[in-house]
Amino acid sequence: VNGKEITVKVLEISSAKSSVTCDPPVLSAGTPLLCTITAQDAQGNVVSDASIAPMFKVTAMNQGELVSEVSSVRVLPTGVFQFTAAPIRSGPITLQVAYLSTTVSGPGGTA
């Protein structure tokens, strides 16, 4: 920008140390499922910088169909990230949460 060099530092997240949990484990179709992302680096330190929330991409599948009702990922004051997904039919929900090139997967629950 105008001849000045800009350095971008990416916060690294460890998929092995990070987790995704969702509640409740059983719900009615159309009811939002609340999911929490606990992001940690390779040393086990919590990564909770609000600026990285848009770098998470959440994909939710319900009985083989993409769930379109997935909220944006937001950071909470406790240092974890949250999003909601509303299943469209009964059956298991499969979630995939990606951060840049790191992916953390987990079961979402059953509608």
C-alpha cells in the first residue's frame, strides 16, 4: 500500500487440541443446535482473538442435505467461539468446522 510493506501474521490453531461440542444432543427439526468451538494452538493455549471469527467455515449436513441455517461464528467473553445450526429434518447432523486449512469435525446431534 503506497510502497509500504504489510506483514500478515496468521494465528495457528491445532486441530488435534481444538474441539467442537454441541448441545442439546437430541432436538426437534427446526430447533437451533448451539455449538461451541474451543480453539487451541499446538502448545494447548486458548486462541480467542475475535478477529479470527470470520476465518471459521462451518458446514452442517442433515441426512445428506446441507443445512442452510448456520449462523456466523462469534467469539464470547469466555474465549470460546459459538455458532448455531438448525436441522431441517429428523436424523443425525454432521458438522465440519474449518479454520483456514485446519479442519475439526464432530457429530452435531440428532434431530
